[in-house]
Amino acid sequence: MKIQFFRLRRVLSASALALVVASTSAATVSAAPSQGQQPPKSFASGPQSKPPVEAGKADAPEGKNLGPTTLKSSSTVTPMLGNVSRVDFSTFYNYCYRDLVYTTLHNTTSATQYAHLYLYNGTGPTRDLYVSIPANGTVYPAFYGVSGAYQVYLYTWNGSSYQYDEYKTSTNNCNVSVSRVYNSGGWVELKIQNTGTAYATQASTELAPYPGSGTYTGTHYDYPTAGGAAIYRWFYVGTSPYGIVSTTANSYLYPYMFYGDL
């Protein structure tokens, strides 16, 4: 309960901050940007990395419990052993979005297969999920609220019980930093860097004085590469007091707030 309250406070703080800046800057909005002002060569630069599977859009339907599961202790299991031929873990996907992980399963047999998954994570209780995998298909079992290192154990149905198949480990660290690297002559440049292991969507919004959407104003979305190079994004703010907020969308991270008067 304590962790949930802490995260809720962080999510709410972004909205509250936006309202404060918008209300205090509305009375000081200046004229539109000068037509003679030379913009930077590019309004954004750096690698963008969208996930191949969109977070929250591919969750595998929860299946039914078909019978007992024969559990094995961690000391007697082997990673990626694949006791059941052609039913295997595939690439796992980690997201800042609600601390989601997709523990991808692939079935290359000609029949529907059934699985029971257990996820162990140091930040929360053990969780389990039943899923079915269609013939020659891939499904994305979804676990939310997973932060840090985790392990997933796969048990597959043999007609009478779920038997151990294999396990896989991964790490879901959501960590995006934003800094202001230029703040002069009517221009502001933000540096956005994903230092974690999760896919992230970064929403950067100019709340004032030009909140309308355009090349150098309004809201823009970036997808910084996990553990990769930074993205640099420009805003034109003129000479009036300005406010820019940059938030990792649908995450539990605090937003970054930038303001000033050029």
C-alpha cells in the first residue's frame, strides 16, 4: 500500500504542475515567433526506438486452469531447456508503461498449447498466469508493476498436469533523464536520455507561451533508446516567460519541469 501511494503521488504531480504553469503564464503570452528568426537545422535529433509490440495492446487473454501444476524448486530447474519441444520463450519486452513486461511465448506445433507461468520479482509477490498459445502462434503474457530483475517459469500442459518446461530472466528498469542544454535567444533545447532497460515514450510539452502544436511548439513525443544515445529536442519560446514539462508517459517517474524568461 505504501508503494502504491508513492507512485500515485508521482503521477498526479505532473498534472498539478502543468496547471500551475499554464495559469501563471497565460497573462504574459507574447506575440508569435518572429518570421526572421532562423530555427535550428532540425527540431529533434538522435535515435528513436519504438517497441515492436505496443504496450498494453497485445496482452494475452487469461486462460483457464486445466489441472494441477507440478512445481519444481529453483535449484532443480534449467534455463531455456525446453522440455516441451517447440513451445518456448521468445524475446521479452520491458516497458516504462505501467512497469509492464511481456513474457513472449512462441508455439511452433500444429496444435494449441496451454501454459502456466510464474513470475518472481523482488519488488512484489509471486504472480502466476494461465495462457493458451495457438498453433504456430505467438502470445504476450502481460505482467504489470514489475520493476527490476525478474524470473519467469514456464509449465506446459501434458494432458493431465502442467509440467516444468523452462525459465528465463530479464530486468525492467525505467529510467529516463531530461536536462536543459540550451537556453538563449528565444530557444530552449532539451536532452532526453533513456538510461534504463525499458521502452519509454517521452512527452515534452510547451505549456506557455506557445502551447499550440507546431514544429517547435506544443507537445512532441520521443522514444529514446534504452541504454542508448540521447535525443535533443528544440523549442522556440521567444522572450516571454515559458514553461516546458517533459514526462515519461504512463510511467511512475516524476516529470521534469523547465521555466524561465529569455
